[in-house]
Amino acid sequence: MSKDQKIAIIGGGITGASIAYHLASTKSLNISVLDADVARGATRVAAGMLAPVAEAVYGEERLLDTMLGAARYWGELAEKLRDDFGLDVGLRNTGSLLIGATPNDTVEINRAKSFYDRLGLACTYLSKSELDSIEPTLSPMISGGIFTEIDNQVDNRKAHIALIEASKRLGVDFVTHDATQINRIGDSFEISLEDETCIKADKIVLAFGVTKDAIKGVPDFIYDSLRPVRGEVIRIRTNKFTPAPERIVRYLVEGRSGYIVPRLDGEIVIGATQEEKGFDASTKVRSTYELLRDALRVIPALGEMEIAEINVGFRPATNDNFPILGQVEQDLFCALGSFRHGILLSSIIGRGIAEMISGPTTSIELGLFTPNRLR
């Protein structure tokens, strides 16, 4: 594939940025990323967890190998971005705790451990004293839980910025206008933009997450297969007087799930609601209260910290909850529908789609998530 080949990536979230970076790293190509505002969308709202263990779900086991591969590859990608460009993604390998606040919640955590054991996922049950020794900020009411070294985190905002910056240094053009229409003209495409200009492309990658505004020319079955899942996240700031957790804490409180993700820079992310409410971006008092209430039952010291942000975002989910990855038709590719795993999967999706476009082989198996299954 020559430099004359023009590739347009529609969507500049972390998946689109990862595809751009990996394409530009491996081939000398003319690459454009089309997005009016790369800072919007689910990427910015996410917590950045790399959690193939805690996010393993009954009925979605075929995604597990890809999730594990993505978690491992984040380490390699973080090192490459640091060594080649001096860019930091905020990778923290401190592991994760999964705990229950009530006896019934603890039963569910133990049931989850049995599921993880059957899948061959390494996790260890910790007694109350063992929990206290590695995470002393936990409420004294917590009686036990699970620890896994596999689940870790990146700072999603830093990682996104790093991928964009590295892509730019490799020659990728970020166009600050949204695509409105795709037309196939012979062996190439013409993409209309919102400012009424057009660009040409030999290949297109759809990586726009989930949006209310359909792009004309995208096959109908793609939009029919996507839905927004609303999530609310609270960001708080630590202070020098209050002890903060050292690692991710995922929890159940009377059956309600949540997480607490501490950053090295003193930010702590608390989330997240998961609601099928379309594109309702309003922040509700009740959901904010419930998030904080449950988090305080797990780590009471959070109540002494300052609220920095309350964000609402929309996870791009599909009808079967699996991503849509690969070739839609000749020279039209997609990387959509990562749902709860957007930050985790963005590393390996970027590499896989780049390899698919560059050919002839890919290092990961994308066939399980082919767009054709949804036609």
C-alpha cells in the first residue's frame, strides 16, 4: 500500500485514534481522522479500567481471549508511546479488588469467583485482615473479597491524548469537521463534511461510537445494530489530609455494582450507572446521590474529598453486546460497538484493523465479531 493511498477514519475517540496511530506506525500512508471534537463522547467519560476479569460476563465468553490480549498489549503500547514519543498513558499495574458490602453481596462475589475460576482467570479470595493490609481505606464493615492482578488501568484521557499526539507526529491529519455523507465513486469514496467541503478516500474506517446523527451512505444495518447505553461518572479530588485507595475497588452494595478508580495525579473516578435511556444527557440528582452513597459505604473517607466533575456519556452497544469489527464491504471497514470495553479493546482493535487494512494477515482474531453476522 503506497503513500498515495488515502485512508479516512470517521471518529476520533480512543478507538479511532488507536487505528490512526497503528496505521501510521506501520505504513507510509495519507491518513485523515474526521471528528469535529475528539474530546467528546464515551472516551472522555470512561474510567480507563483494563478489566478482563471483572468484565467477564456469562454468555459473552467468546470475547474473553480478545480482552485478555488487549490488556496485555496495553503494556507494550504504553512502553512504545513512552519510549518513542515521551508520552504517558497513566498505566497502573496495581491490580483490582472485588468486594461485597453485605452478606448477600459477598455471596454474589464468591459466585463470580467460581465463574472466573472456571474460565481460568487468576484471582484470590482475601479475608478481612488480608484486605485491610493491602487496602486500609475500606470500610470496617467489608468482610472479604477477591483480588486479581490481571485487572489494571490506564488514564483514558491521557491515553487518548497520547495516541492523538503520536499520530500527529507520524503525519496523521485531524480534520475538525464531522462527516455527513459517504458516496462511492468508482474505486474510491467522496466524503462530505459538515462545512460543505469534501475529501477523497480510498478506504474508510467507521469508528464513530454511537451518535444521534446518521451519516448518509453508511449501511442501515450498522445503525440498526447500535444503541446508546447511558453512564454517569463522578470525578473527585483527593487532599493531603485524607487517605486515598491505592488500587481499583469494584463492589456490590445491595446488588448495585460500582467502581472506584484512583489515579496517580490525585483524581478518583466513581461510577457507573448503566441505563437504557437513549441519548438523555441530563444529570439526575438521584443517580448522583446513589453513586456517592454506595461508594461511601465502601470507602467512607471519600466523603471528605472534593467533587471535580459529574459526567454523562453513552457507551456504544450492539444488539448482541459484541463489537463490530472488520470489513463491511470493499474498502469500508468498521470498529464499533465496544460497549463496556471501549478503553480496554481500543489498543488491540487499533492494531488489528490497521493490520487488516495493510494486509495480508492480522495478529488477532477479528472474525468472531464480523459485521456480516448482523446483516
